[in-house]
Amino acid sequence: MPGVDDLLDNWILSEMERDPTRATALGLPGYDRRLGDLGAAAWEARPAQDRRAAAAIRSLELTRYPLEDQVDLVLVLSELAGRAAMEDWHTWRRDPSLYVDPCLDGVHLLWLHRLAPEAELVEASVARLAAVPEVLAAARDNLDPEVMPALFARRGAAAARAGAGFLADLLPAEVSDHQARRRLAEAGASAADALGSFAQWLEEGERASRGDWAIGEARYSALLTDRELLGVDAAGLHQRGLETYETLSAEMTELAERIDPGAGGWVPLLARLDAECPSTPEEMRADYERWCGLARDFLTDRELVSFPEGESCAVVPSPVFQRPLLAVASYQPPPPFSASRLGHFFVPYPPEGEPPEGVAQRLASNGYHAIPTTAVHEAYPGHHWHLVWSAQTRRPVRKVVTTSYFVEGWALYSEVMMRREGFFGDPRAELSHLGARIFRAARIVVDTALHTGEMTAEQAVDFMRRKVAMTQAVAVAEVERYCSWPTQAASYLTGSLQIEALRDRWQADGRGDLRSFHDSVAADPGLPVALVERRLWPDDAPEGGRPVA
């Protein structure tokens, strides 16, 4: 039989050639001085390359291979199927982030993880910064105002301007050697000028942009069924979001009545609790750090997970260029192919120059009662624990191809599990936890409605403000994110519900305690949950075997 390892290794190499900054994020050596070819010819060649890769896998008789090989092959097929579903959308003609992000992440990740000596990092950074004008020239050639949404142009310009400030002002401070710092500063200033010019080009082009961001029901459903291996389409997922929202709202109404009978319901009570918040971004960061420590101690004391040796999580301000685009906390894992187990929890600092009212709204979205849930989600046992634990997998392709339907589903499952185990304690923190969960139900409703044309962006912002007690600034940032990243917002609650079902089955089968379940189900970085279930219950296949999906 053809060698699966060779086939998959060659595919991974071709993926890294396409996207060297992704190789840096993964910790694969040999790519750190390049940004990749983002010209039109390279983009146009990709679908045919993907079809050939899919055909090579489909030519195999999957049932003849061991289960773990089957899982790997179907994982790649699902990734390629997702790309095929979006092939006619030509995202590379619509979205400036495809060009801005590599210019910024390609350098930021080098210094965030510091996997090489400083001198090598300087050389790699200078090489990548020198490539920035070429990448942005390709962006100008490729982006088409007839299909590029004004929203994308505006977000791209904001990221480019914030990134220019990062490259010119903050990046040189990463270097200790004076001469190397000056060299990096010169390269950063040149790249910053190119980003500033590109931002101006996008701002001017925003008025002429006439494209749509809604991908349509057919593409959305294909991503769910073919990429995520879910047995539900866009309409079914939308209905699931509505039903879960109502169930959670009833539970929250009852809890709010116990906390404060005169509050008038959970929406005004949550708004009042949000007002009890840090007064500065640094105070917010410090409280997140404290709760991350408490969550880790809780897991250790209750023996709820096993810890990989050497793991640690740094709680730090979000990158400057990320702040205009992301109003919530986020996490950057250590490169899974490296020996590092240091992850970074990014606290959602307000954008540079944000007016006082905007800063106040950002802080109110990170209130004292909500911080414990977010600490669980981003760090312990959410993203950080999961991604440092799963980095131990010996299946390379599973480090390369992941889905947020498991990654985010796991983090939301972690919140539910920690509540069941008694971590939150204070009923106000429990209400904020449920507020975070109902927020994910609202995300399903809004994301599906936006991309199937049932809701405008303005209506979506209004929905999030009314239904989730969200501030205007955060609601706008959230909805713009959904417009730019179809199906991702629906992944949190969808994946959590799937993992909760696996836990119930594990316990009903008497397979072991919670730690054994957690260690087993989270052993890979981000398989579709259907493949996780197939791995945990391999005997479900009928006699004679069958492909995993």
C-alpha cells in the first residue's frame, strides 16, 4: 500500500511553501526568512493543487489502513473540501487581511516565541520586512473593488496602520544589541511606510468597494458538512442557536432572580455587574493573571487533567496591531513542533488612541465577575492547557490541520465543566459564565443569519446589544469579525455541545474518571469532533471496517 506518512509529509511541505508564516507559527524550521508568493498566479494555481492532493487520497482504499491513518487522511480531505467549497468565492480578491497578516505575524511570532538566537531572529525579521512592499504590491494588484467589501477595506486599513506603528516603534525594542536594533529599526521603518501607504490606498478604495461579505447558504452549509463533518446545515444550526439561547435565557432568569429579585431580569443585572470592572487595562491584565493561577491550582487539586512538563502561560497585553480588530481575549499557543510549552494569553487592551468612552466600554466587557470564565476559556483548562497537552501527539498532520469546532468547543466545554466542579462559587460569577455561554448561542444565530442574508450587520449589532447585554463598541467589533470569518463564530457552542455528549457517553460506558476523559479527548490539537469520537470508540464500525467519515 502507498505510504501514508510520505504522502502526508509531502503535503505538509507543500503547505509550508505556500505559507511560510504558518510554518513559523508551527515551529517548523527553514521558512523564517520568507513571506511566500502571494501573486495572482500563485493564488490561481492553488485550487488545482488541492484537487490533485484530494484525488491522491481518494484513490486509496481507506479501510485497508489502520484507524489512525484513516483519521489523518480524512482530516486532510476535510480541509481540502472546505477550500473547494470556497473556491469560487476568490477570497484573495476580497480580503486585505490575507496580505496584511503575514507582514505582521511573520515578524511578531518570531519575537513572541524566540525559538532561535537573537542574531538569527534579526536576520529573519529583516528578510521578511524587506519582502513587505512586494506582498503589498501583490495585494494592490489582486484586490478588486468590485468584490472587496468596504468592511474588509476598513478593517484592513486599521490593521495596516496599527501594524505600521508596531514595526516602526515597538519591534526594535525587542533587540538588545545596539547595532542590530538600529538595523531592525531601519527595516521596520521601511516596511511601516509600505503599510501606511497601503492603509491609505485601502481607505481611498473603501468608497469604491462594492463587494459582499455574505458567503451564502450553500457555501456556509458545505463548510459545516464537508469541512467540519457536522450532520447539520446552516438552517439547522441557526435553529439550534435559537433553541439553546432560549434554554439558557430561562436558566439565567431564574439565577438572576435568586441573586437580586429586583434586578428586572438577567440582561440588566449583567449590565450592572459589568460596571464592576477594572479601572485600567493593567489592572484588567493583573486580574486575569490572578484567575489563571487560581484555575490551574483548582485543576491540580481536583486532579481534573494531567499537565505536560514545563508548561506555563504568560498573561500579556494584546499585540498593538490586533487591538482595533479584536475586542475579546485571545490566545497564542507555543509552536507545536517546537519544545516550547510557553503560551501567551492576550488581554484585550483598547486600541492606541482610543477615546475614554471606548476604553471604558472595553473594560466593562471584562468585568470582575466575567474574568474567571475567560481565564478558564483561554488558559486552564481551555486553550493553553489543551494546546500544550495536545502538542505531544505523534501525528504531524494533526498539528497542521485543526478546526475551531474542536479548539473553541473544548474551551467552552472547559467553562461548563469548571462550573459543574464548583470553581466559580459566587453566583454572580456563575451568571457571568452563563452570559458567556448565551453569547455563544447568539453568535450562532447571528453568524448564520449574516451569511445567509437574513440579517444585516446593523441588525446583528442591535441583536447582540439587546440579547447579550453587550456594549456598542464590542458589538460592532464582534459583528465585523463574523462578517470576515464565516462559520467560526458558530464553532464555540456547537463544539462544546458535541464534547459534552462525548463526556456523557464516556461516563455512561464507565470508561474512567474525568481526568482520563479530558486527557483522551484533548489529545489532539483540533480534530473534527466526529473524528475524535471515532478514535475513542473504534469498535463502532461494522464488521469489515469503514472509513472514519
